[in-house]
Amino acid sequence: MTYTILGQCSETGRLGYAIATVSLNVGSVCPAISRSGDLVVSQAFTNRILKAEGARKLDEGIGADALMAHFASIDPHFAYRQVGILRRSGELAAHSGEACHDWKGHHTGAGWIAMGNVLAGEQVVAAMGERFEATSAEPLAERLMQALEAGRDAGGQTDGDDRHYTERSARVATYGWDEEGYPELTEVDVRVDVHETAIAELRRQFDIIAPLTPFQHMKSENPATLMSPDQWEDLHLPARPPRHDRPPQLGHRRARAGDPPPAGEDG
């Protein structure tokens, strides 16, 4: 009961995915990224070992098709798995096992995979792929987010008895902003583990968190002159997130009510 888009930006080389399901905690259970920056997602009757094995093998340089064949050789229940593999090279592979519940399947294109199971029909993955391709001028994270929303709007999760399932967990993440040899570093990563309408909640949080990316980079590059998070949010976030009361003890100093956090400090 899961649908997923894996995609790559042809301009920047960044990779990412967006995933949603009626199950809980999907962002932890299904996707993985290798240290070399390649993606693997295992869903349907998820085998989490495939994630770990896939990340290890991808770091060793195995190709996408060869890795899928390796999965089939080590997993006696591979017919129950749905797997997507997307490498930084753009090479990809997808598998929708015959024992996965209908509707199940996948579409692929240049640098993307849309896949799902227990869906209203093929139109769900088709809509995801079409939206991803149609938004090529947008940042990768926004393209993935829109593709996930398109899958929901095309029918999302529906079983063979026409019972619709709302999404209760979802995640969108992109990787590879650093050009100094750290392709597995997160650029945007927003996750909803438990919510009645997880994609809508993911969008709400995404619109707040995605614009924070430049500030997070500045923490690494120039901490000495960095303004406080509150100041930066006031200047740059289109929708100011809610404030909260700070605890009386903040780090090694005593904070007074209304004091902003120290420069660059997350709390």
C-alpha cells in the first residue's frame, strides 16, 4: 500500500525520493542511500535487509540490473517485494513482484522511477511520472513533492474491494548538494511518521523546511558571522513557523524569557 517516486535532477545530478503509505513510519522502513549517493527503496512486503545489502553493494560499484539479480538470488520471497534502484550515474532498475497486491507496477523514464502497490490503478504511477517530467524547471525536492501529490490525486491507495486508504506516513528527501565528495549528505529531508493526512502534512512542513537549506549550508561554511535562526527565519521564510518557549537552561548559560537563541544554535 505504498507509492514512491525516485528521481534525479539532470542539471545538478542530485538524487531524491518521495514516498507515502497507509502504514506507519515509512520513511524509516523503506528507503536507503549508499555512502556513494545511490538510492534503493524496498516496499510492498518490505525486506529491510535488501536496503542494507543494496547500499553496501552499490558502494562496491555494482550496477542496477546486477543488484536486482543479486536481490532475487538472496531473497526467497522476492516475488513479494517491490524494489527501485537509482544510481548517481542515472542507471536504474525496478521490480514489482507478482505476489505483491494489485494494483502493483512501475513506470520509468530518464532519471526516474514511479512505483506502487495496492493502488487505484496504473494511473497513479503514470501521474507521478508525468508530473515529475513536467516540472523540470523546479528544484528536485519540489518536483518529488508534486509527483507524490499527483499520485494521491490520481487515486492513491485502493484495494481490490475498492476501499481507499489515506496516507498516514510520508517522506521526501534529496541528496548531493555538496560537491566536495559527500554525495550522501542530505539537502532536504522532511518526514511524517504518523498523521491522518500525511501528504498534506508533509507539504505543510516541506514549505517551511525546504527554504532552510541555504541556512544549514551557512552553518558549515561560515559559522563565525552567522545570524541566529530566529533572525534568518524572519528574513527568509515566507511562512514563519510557530515560535515556542525556550527552556530556562540553554546550553551553559541562563536564558531569559524572550531571548533569541545564540547564533547558529538549533536548540
